[in-house]
Amino acid sequence: MIKTAAKNGMKAIIATLVFSCSVAWVSSAAAETVKILVAGGEVAPFNMGDQIVLTLTLASSKELSKFTRRQVGKDIDVLLNGNVVSSPHIMDPLLFVGKPLQIPIPSDATRTESKETIDKLVSGTLILELRSRDGQ
């Protein structure tokens, strides 16, 4: 079981990920869910704190690009292990240009929490999904 502080740190990291990206998402009549696979990541200095830089798998990079193109101008849900942690509005699509996408995420979590989050995303013990919203 995830400790409350670590769980809150992970939620803050993922929520910041989504809000730091200029992303817009569209939903169809039925909700669409895309599982995002993380190939790696690192904690890097950023302004007065740290940021997490996630590297997505090539396949997830392509799927995320397609998903964001379909979701421009709409709200989506960001889920961690099936729980909604954020519901951002997608402004612009993330564009796939043949290389794995790297997503920088400003983080308020400790370096240890950030590293644990990266490890769990890479190992698949923490599942990151994006879901369109019905009726938009």
C-alpha cells in the first residue's frame, strides 16, 4: 500500500505533468482510454526545485499524439491505477515526430518520491491512463 505522503506526491507529479503540457483533448460519444507506458525518466533541477522528465515508449508516444489530436478543445481525465487525479482541458496536441516523447513535469514532491514515481511508472506497478469524457 502506498503511504499517504508518497501517494499525494505522485498525484501532484502527474497532475503537474498534465497541466504543464499544452494539451487539448476531444472525446467521442463513448469514452476512449489510452494507457501510457513510460520507458524511463529522471529527476532534473528546475528553477527553484526539481522536475521529472518522463520518456514514453515509442508506441505510447504515437498513441498519445493521436489521442491529443482527437481531444483538442475538450476535457480529459488523468487516471493513476484507475483513480482520477486530474481533469485538464487540452489546448494543443502533442506531436509525434518519430522519437519517443519526453514530458517534463515540475514537481513539488521530494526527489525520493519523484524517483519512486518514475520507477513505478516504468515497472508498470503504477498505471497511467488518459480517458476522454463523454458528451463533449
